[in-house]
Amino acid sequence: MSRDTEDKSSRRTFLKATAATGTVVAVGGVAVSGVTGQERQEYRFGGEVAGWQGRAPSQVEGQTNPTLQLKDGQEYAFTWENIDGLPHNVALLNREGEVIERTEIISEQGATQTLQFTASTNMAEYVCEVHPASMRGNIQFEGQTTTAGEEEVERFMPRGAGIGVERIADGFVSPVGLETAPGESDRRFILDQVGQLYVHGPDGLQDEPFLDLGDKTVDVGGREGSDFDERGLLGVAFHPNFQENGRFFVRYSAPLTEPPFVSSADWSNVEDLQEYDHMEVLSEFQASDDLSSADPESETRLLEMPSPQFNHNAGAVEFGPDGYLYIPTGDGGDADDTGLGHVEDWYDGNEGGNGQDVTQNLMGGVLRIDVDNEGDDLPYAIPDDNPFAEGGEFAEYDGLPEHFAWGLRNPWRASFNDGELFSASNGQNLFEQVDIIQSGGNYGWNLQEGTRCFSTENPNDPPEECPTGTPDNVRGGEEFIDPIIEYPHTYEGRGVGVSIIGGYVYNNDAISGIQGKYVFGDYSRTGADPAGRIFAATPPEGEGMGTETGQTTTEGGQTTTADGGQTTTAQGGDDQLWDLEELQVAGAPNGKLNKFILSFGRDNEGQLYVLANDTGVITGETGEVFRIVPAGEGEEVTTPQMETTTTMADGETTTMAEGEATTEGGGETTTTGN
């Protein structure tokens, strides 16, 4: 869906402003207010990516990101415990989004921190500067009690085509994938993250799993103090000749073992390997003669990658039209592409990391292997034209031969369409992106987040200039490839999304409004509530769907200058970015699925599916799979009906049922569908 020039210009201006004016991550100690002798009131919270969890006093207990009711001039203490062991801090912002007071960032699970301050009426919000989209609450002072109207606000994405959804299966914990085998139309294979691969057929979901790897995976959801987990059963791909040979390939997270590992990487000299979190495994399994089930003991491990952190594991596996297996890999986890397990790269301006390294490990990119042949010492062969293979573009340079592309953070879901490999990659603090993967392509992480510069020291306040490619002494110099899709976590102070979920190009003709568009989504608008969103992207007018996998292109839209053999950029425009819209779920009163969106799927007829649950974490059995259908053919989608009170940016409040109105980043409440 094309937008006019005025809309694009507005969006471009916002992206530039976000990169230039983001708040600064703290490096100092705990902030302390002046001592006035009056009694200090304490608010207590648990801090995790999902949001600030209120603990005390009773007014905030059990609430996520509750509004703080303060009195001007009163002394307060904000005390919080790190629940999930990820980096967080707390900062107080004024109405312009500027930091008034802040604490240092801490990442030790169970650690506590206190911010003491004197309340003043210029305080508007409290946020975690590392996760500002989801860990964000309002501050309200006495007298700010008028009722807000339902004024329409400017949207980052326009409302798009209407769709319907019909539920085809439920009862999962965390459904993270739906795949179909070549030559089949009646069966869909559904991945439950906790270790089971189920079959959904003409008679519904089969009781017994097609494959159960629950005993082979790590204890998914068993992280101390948190149900959030990115490990587990993450991907499956069926051999192109599955109907004849019964071969299929699975990605999952296994307990860490001792080296040597099955890959071309040398782990013998890696320090602190015993402190790594788990093993990322690619294995081949064999189906039964009638293809109705698979034996876990038929496993052959093809590739093993020790993973230092629990997160950023990617997980997709896809056969390309060339018959080779493509394997997107995460950068190893933690924040910024730094910390345990991240290596030094060619760029001294940022710490880390694996996204720009191609010699020491296989993380932060896309691998390509030949599973129909064996190598000298490996159970797979290397395609002759892989970038670092003998016939590849970078054959004269050092690089592990499995690498096909690099410079990615956490590619969550990937799909082929007409020879092009679309890969969504989770951003960190500011932007999400989708790339078309090319042989030898470098997608910029951790120098860039989307099309913008990235700073490991100040991820919320990136520089205006940074390299747009490697210097001449690194593989002869290669330009970074910009994404085709980019969107911010927040726009005009309101949440857009926090974690991109890759999708598929819609090639069925049942829903004309999304025909030929790339359909994808986001986990949650803020990360704290079941408010996943479904998007669609269309190439700019006159542009095709992209560049075929294996070719290279030169990206436009950047102003460049030479700088010590590297190319730098003053953050440029987004003329090459695709036009975006938010699809509207016709059966829901607010136009949304009202779930945490976890994945998308596509069958052999081109029909699309969306997979979601109510919790966003590894708990319960609320996971569901929906088929996307025309708007008039879907079922009703209910919304949570929990009464909440929210505060507008100007201090006004409104009370209504959740699902009728929602609070987005920036402290403003928007009406249904925004």
C-alpha cells in the first residue's frame, strides 16, 4: 500500500530524530536527592524486559508499569530487583523525554538498586533506558485528574487491509513454527518450543507428537526467576525429496557438551567455554516408512554451536531453491553483541562482536550447507560457491566456509519467495528490520541497527556517523546492505513494537488486500501486554521484490565520505524502505489479535498462519494457531476485559476496560486500533 510523499517525509524525519536524540545510558552511580528531614516514601518493583512489576505499596502491587502517584516536593525511593538477569536501570524523564535522574545499569539476577529523589512536577515518566519500549511507566501529581478524550493520534503505520483469523489448533505452550513437507497438502507440522513437533491434519491436531525431543532439549522455561526463554525446539525443514527419503532437519537447544564439536570452527582454545549456556544443534532425523512419525533415536547431529547466552538463538532452517540448507544464526546473546562469548572484530569504535567476525565462530549470520554430501571431516559438504569456499567471492580471505552472509543480530524466522531469502532480525533498543539475504552480504550489526548507527556504549544515543562498510584491509572492503523494512520501537512517544516476527510473502489469491505483500508482525506493542501486531510491507513503487539470493547490489540513499579507509555516513533517508501498513483483524473489536505473536507459517497452497499465546513466556497452555482468512470468514477474537486507569501525557486520566484503550510508551493513551 503506497503512501504519499508527505507521509514518507514525516516518517523519515522521525527516524533521524530518534537516532540523534535518544536518551543516554547511565554510567554513574545511584542518584541521591537532597536530605530534607521528611519521611521518604518507597516504591518497590521487580524489573524485567516484560515491564516494571509493582510490589509495594498496595496501590501498585501486581500491576505492570503502574502509574506513580507523587506529591511535589516529597522525598521518594524507587527500589527494584533485577528479575531476569538482563541489563536494566531506572531513569526519571521530563515531558520532553530528557533524563532528570538515573542509576547505573546492572545485569545481575537478584541484585537490587535504589534511586532516591525529590518529586518535582516536571517529572513525567520512569523508564529502563535499555528497554524503554516495554519498561516504561507514567508519573502523575495531585490535581491531574480530568478525563481524557478519544482524540486520534498520528500513527507510524497506517491502518491497512482487513483480514480474518480462524483457530485451527490450541493447547500449546509456545508454538514457534508451522511448516509443511514438500508434496503434502493435508498436514501441517507445528513446533512447540518445549520440545514437541505435532501434526495437524484433516481431523485436527494428532494426540501424539510426530517427534518428541523434550528429553534432548535444555529445560526450556527453567531459568531461575524467569519464565522467559529463547531456547528450545526452534526450527524444522523437510528435505525436498521427503516423500521418497523421509529425511528432515531440526534446530534445537541441547545441554552443553565437551569439545570437539561438529563444525569447521575450532573451539579448542576458547576461554570460559565451561561457562557457556547451552549447545545449538542442527540434527537430521528419519521418518517412519509411512511418514507418520519419527524416532528420536534416528538422530544424526550435523552441526553443533556452543551458545554463550540463553538468548539470540535464531532457529529457522530453510531449503533454498538450489537444494542447499540455509541456517540463520543469532549473535550469541546478551546485549550489544558484547559480553561472554563475543569476540573482537575489525572495528574499534564498538566493543565486540560476533556479527562482524567470520573466522572464529558461526554466529550472527546465515550459513549454507549441502546435506546430500559429506565433507572431508564433516557430515555435510560446503557448496563450491559459498563466499569462503574455493569458488567463492572471498576465497582469498580467511573465513569459515559455512558462512553465506553475516552482520545479523538475531534473525527470528526466515522464508524464501521466488529465490529470495527474507530474514527478520530483532533490533536492540530502537529499530527492527527485515533483510533480503545475499551471498557474501554484510548487514552491519553491531555497527548499525537497521539503517542507523549503533553504539555499544550508548545504545539509546547512537552517533550520527559510522562506517557503512568494512575498510579495504577487511576482505577488500564490502558495503553494508541496508534492510528493506525498518520500524522504530516507539513513535511520537507511543509503542510500535519491540521484537519483530518474520513472515512470508502472500501468494494465495483469497485475500486481495495482501496479495504479493510480505506479511509479518511484532511480538507485542510494548512487550508487557498481549498486543502483538500483524503488518504487511509493499516494495516502493517501481521496485521489484528485491535481489535474487546469491547476487549483490549497491544500496542507495546514503551520503558517504572517506574516513581512514572506511566509509562513514551521516544518517540518510529511507527511500529504499518498503511501505508499511498494520493489518486489521476484522473479528476483534480493536482490530488486533490480542495475543503475544510468536511466529508465522505458510502451507503449500500459500495460505498464511499466525502462532501466538496469551503469556508471551514458557508457561501455561494458551498457545494457539490461526489460519489467516478473508475478513468476512474469520471468527470473533475477544480482548481481555480488565479495568485499568491510564494517564495521558498532559496529566489527564481515563478508566476503561483493557482492549478498549491501551497505554503506549510515552505516557499517552490511544483509542482502539492505534
